[in-house]
Amino acid sequence: MQLNSHDIKIVYSGMENLERMKRLPVRKVFDEEVCCFLHELSSAIRMDKECRDYPDLITFGFFCRKANIERLKNEYAEEYRIGRGFSFHIAPSNVPINFAYTLAAGLLAGNICVVRASTKDFKQTEIICRLIKQIADRQAFSTGKYIAIIQYKHKKEITDFFSALSDIRVIWGGDSTVEEIQKSKIPPRCMEVVFADRYSACVMDAKQILKMKNWKEIAQNFYNDTYLYDQNACSSPHLLYWLGTKEEIEQAKRLFWDAIDEQIKSKYRIEPVIAVDKLTMAYRAAIEKSDVRIQTEYANLIYRIELTELDADSLNFSCPGGSYLEYSSEEISGLKVIATKKFQTLSYLGSNPKDLADWVIEEGILGVDRIVPMGKTADFSLLWDGYDLIKEMSRKIVVQ
């Protein structure tokens, strides 16, 4: 198959012929030039004026900084690891910066990387590609040849083409997206890493929260976890699980939501369609769930659906854009009913993370791959959804 220029947009490529990228030699993991390239990209992001308007770009630049890459490199220092070859990444459509993280992981693992970025008009995609081109053109780096960032509407013929070339295929998306992409065959020895639908929740320890004074910082952290991505990231909490007595929880809720309201009302602009979706979901919950309280005292920026029962169905009533399910209990045990394989990130405010980890292990919970403090749910790690991305995207050479 020949790629049709009318079907595919090459946003950035270091080589004119994408198929020719397949012939490039793989590199060892954390190759020195790749590390330098990412550090240059980090510096460019920090210095670029346009980037200042996009906190997710700044966060990505922070991830790529030299000190962080060196820290990550040390974890694989004693292993003989080399890239698997041609990696094809399908980034999610609703998280602008994800394509850059999966690209960075693929390069650090030693691979050639073709990344399908979202076709949505995200400024972040344009900026990252512009900076990559500047670095590749200005510096004596060959790393640019290992990168292609493309956009195309889901078309099986194009997915077939890149899948057939692949030594690794990485899919980020909902279950239906994964199912559709997997209709495109991959070679027998091709590795596949899949990030499908997941959900997340936050544990709120009311007693400890009542002792807190740093409400501006807390509100900013919650904003970063939720409103920054309109709750579209799989790591964004949709359920807040309150721990404590009834009196403690009511007081803590008031302090918390007042702080969140103060934080978002000058920063967050809600789209009309999202406001309608939130209202519709709240009405659905009121009709279909027993004894539900809908709290809308903060206009349409914060919708709170207070549940008196938590069951396997509860998260079907979650909605992006500032809609939160809330459940209260004196024990963490009630969370078990929703802790399925789809449960990704358990964030916390006031709780002891070791206690939460002990609970997950002792109860044999099928889900929960990450336990992180509020404000850190979107922080990318090379350990994601239970996968070690470097090990998954590289091969280990046994030396005896």
C-alpha cells in the first residue's frame, strides 16, 4: 500500500519516506543522544512563550528535563536492553499532550516511533512538532529521523499499513477504539501494549482535611487532576470517597468545595454541550438510583451527585466537565465494590498511602495500578497501567 497524501497529514517527520524508517537501526535504552534530544526539547519548552499558556506542556517539559531522565535511566542501568524496532503509537483523541509522552517513552526504549496524534485542533500538538523540528534542524541529532507524528481520521487501510510494519503497537483509547484498531493485523512477533477504558477515584479523609490550611494549593491540585483535562483523562477522579463521621464529612465538604469554587470560577470555562450533559446525567442518576441528592449550589461548574449506596453500577453516572459522584463512609471497605480491573488511579487527600496500598493487597483488589496524592494523577510515569513501558517496548539481551 502507498500512503495517500489526501488521507494522512504528516505533522512532523525526520524522513521523507515513512516506510524507510523501518530500516533504521534500533538503539539501546536511554541512548545518550535520545536523552540529550529530550533535554533540548525540555529547554525549548521552558523558553518558548507560547508554552506558558499550556500547563500540560510545561509539565511535559519538566518530565523531559535532564535530571529526571537521568533518574529514570538509573533504574535500567545494569540491564542489556535494546529497542524492539518500529513502534506505532495511537494516541487518545481527548488528551492533548499524551502523544508526546508515548513518543518520549518509545524513544527512550530505543525505538523508531510513528505516532498518530489526535485529529482535534490542539495547539499543544502544533507547538511540540514545531519545537522538535527546530531542535532536529539546529542540532547535530539523528534522533529526528526516528520520529514521525501524523494525523488521520480513523481509516483502516492506513492503520493496516503501519500495523504491518510494526514491531510494537501501542494503543491509547476507549474499549471501542481498541477493538477497532485491533482489526488491523500485526506481525507474529509484534508486541502490543493496550491502554483501554479506565476510571479513577479519590479518597478524602475528612478528619485530616479539617486540619488543613493550604486551601489554595489543595484547590490548584484538584484543578490539575480534573478541570485541566475536563476529567477526560483516565486518571481523573470521578468519584470522591469521603471517610469520617457524618459531622466531619459535612464540614470538610464545605471547606473543600468552597475552595474549589473559588479556584475554578475565574479559570474554567464550560462548554454549553458539557453543561447539558452534566444536567442530563444528574437527572438520570436521580431517576435510576435510590435516595440520590444532587448538589448544584456552585452553578453549573460543579455538579455533585451524592450517593447513599455504592455499587458496581454507580460509575455509569459519571460525566466529564466537573461532575462528581460522592459517597461517605467510616470505612474504606465500601470502595471494594467498584475496584474492578478498570480501576486505574486511587488518589488521596489526608489519607496514608501505605494504608491504602495495604488494603489493596490484603483484599486482593483486581484494579488500582497507582496510588498518588491529589494533584499528581496526571503526572506521567514509565510505569503506567501496570506496564513497565521501557521493558515492554525493548528486549533484554541475555549475557552469560
